[in-house]
Amino acid sequence: MGYDWTSNSGQEIWDNEVSVLAPALGGIKYSRIEEDGLQWPCPNPEHPGTQFLHRDGIFTHGKGIFTPVDWKPPAEVPDKEYPFVLSTGRRLYQYHTRTQTGRSGMDFLMPEETADISQADAQRLGIQPDEYVKVRSRRGEVKVKARVTREVPPGMVWMAFHFRDGCANWLTNAVYDPNTMTAEYKACAVTVEKA
């Protein structure tokens, strides 16, 4: 990228920068990991590494910090116009946006995104397996094949975000959990209809 780095190897960067600046990695040096490796935390060169972080009921920070919060419904819940909850996640055969797995030959296992719906919902809507459906939210619409399955309960649609065509993230709500500030990808209201 045009920058003149002063280091000439990954080992030099790790040994002289990463392990120096990260206390939990201070004892992990290239010379120590060539045989079997080391588990972090490993704070100094004499430390054997930490095979088990929490063991025999002893935790590094006592019993943990439990902070209960009152449950709040998602920002968007099903209604008459959008009667399903869309939940998103990852597929076994793909990784993130397929920049790696999309070129690895894995597409024969799953070449395109699907909308996973329950058998009861598919029957009620007259949707057959592998039939194209439109999944629509207040933010957009995608056209994907229906995957009729027992794995999804009635009232839910499940999709992933790996494929550019039919990406579930085009449908999700741009709101955040007020405590964790994580995006609310796991719940938004959608409707499903034959394409």
C-alpha cells in the first residue's frame, strides 16, 4: 500500500510489537510456539501458557458479574401487514459475505440464499419447497427460494447474509440494543409471499 514498514517479517512484528503491547500475550514469542504452541494468557516468557482459563469452578474474576436487565420487546414486532419475525444468522457452508468460501467450491452445497419457513406456514401460504418467494420488510424486499423445514417454528423466517442476491441484511432494522449497542439483526417484522 506504499507505506515503508521498518519490520521485515511477521515474527519481527509479533515478537517486538504485538507481544510487547498486549500484556496477555507477553510470553508468546515465535521461538516458544514452534513446537506445540501456547495458549494465552501467557504474560511472560517463564509462563507455561494457560491450558484452561476457567477450571474446577474457579473463575478468573470470581463467580462472574451478573447484571440483570428488564426484558424489552424488539423495536419491531409482527403485525397484520408483516406477520413474521425474521431472524438472521450464518449457514454452515459459507462464511460472512463469501469473499473466501464463495471461491472455494462450496457453492455446490448451497449455491444461493433461502428463506427457511415452517411446514405449517408454507402449507398455509401454498408455498412449495424450492419455490421462489418474496420476503419483504419495511426497508426492502428480496427474492429467494423457500426452504420448508421443521427447524423453524411457525411465525418465523430464518435467513443468512452470505449472498449478495437475497441478503437478509437488506431487510433488517437499523436499531441497536441500548445496553450492548449491538445491531438488532435477530428480529424484525417481514411478510412472505409467492414470487
